[in-house]
Amino acid sequence: QSIRASYAWAPDLDLHLSFHLDGLSLLFALLISGMGAVVVVYSGGYLDGHPRLGRFYATLFFFMASMLGLVMAGNLILLFTFWELTSIGSYLLIGFDSERERARKSALQALLVTGGGGLALLAGAVLLGQIGGSYELPALLARAGAIQADALYLPATALILLGALTKSAQAPFHFWLPAAMEAPAPVSAYLHAAT
């Protein structure tokens, strides 16, 4: 059993703001929210009295909302949008201590690696949408056999995998995550949990 909601976004392009909540997305939503709640509580003590604590919380909640949108996205374009919003959130959190050069460099490195991977994901998603005739995930799953038989399936899969490898800091794209430890400790904990 799953819960679905869809709103017209660009009807001429057959794009919708589609969200779904099933067992797997609910599990990840609970993990994201639960870990986020722990990090928020920890941040209150860790950054107590910090002059930019409000900005920190706003960025942390933006990152959390982006991850929640990612796991509940019902189509490839919306999934890509939230994927890139998590990259922007990571950039802002890693570079939170923006007066430090190492924090700025680490944030930029994370943005470039995950953003580049995001472009690969977008290319793969567009290919997959063209093969399957839809960007909606349920429609693509219903046409899985025909999609897998298409000659563009392998390039689409490789591009999507490239995006996933960069975001999850898998070798050879693993170098950005240790550099992200320039962020405050609560951010580091949440980035590792998210990754």
C-alpha cells in the first residue's frame, strides 16, 4: 500500500510534482527525520551561543527537507531537483564557517563533485524517460522489461550510477567526504548519516 499525490507542474511536457510514500520511502523518511532530530538537539549544545545559530538551523532544515523530498519523489525530474538541492544544502553546511579558507574550499569541492554527478544523473534520467515514454516512476516500473531491452538502457544506467557514486562518496569519488569534515561536528555527523 502506498500513498500518492500529484500536482500539475508543466502539463505540456507531461511533468507533475508527484510524491509517493510506500514502505521503503517511509523507512528512509523516518531515518532522515530521526537522525535529523538527534543532530538538531546535539547542535543546540554544540553551537550554543554561536552568532549564526539561526542560519545554521535554517540550512540544516533545508538539507533535511531536500532529503525528504528526494526519497518521496514520484518522478525522475523531481528526484533530480531534490538531488541537487541536497548538494546545495551540503555546500552551505560544509562552508558554514565561511571565514575559514579550508571550509570554503571543501564546500566548493563537494559542490563540484556532487553537482557534476548530478548532471550525469540528469542525463541518465532524461534517457530513461525517453526510453520509457514517461518520467513518472510507477510508469517506468510498469515498462521495466521494454526499457531494459532498449539499446539506451545501459548508457542511462551508467549515467545514473555515476551520479549515485559521486553523491555517496564511493571510490574514486570518495575524496570529497573526508574534506567535508571542515564543517561543524553536527554537520559532519548528519552528512555521513545522509551519505
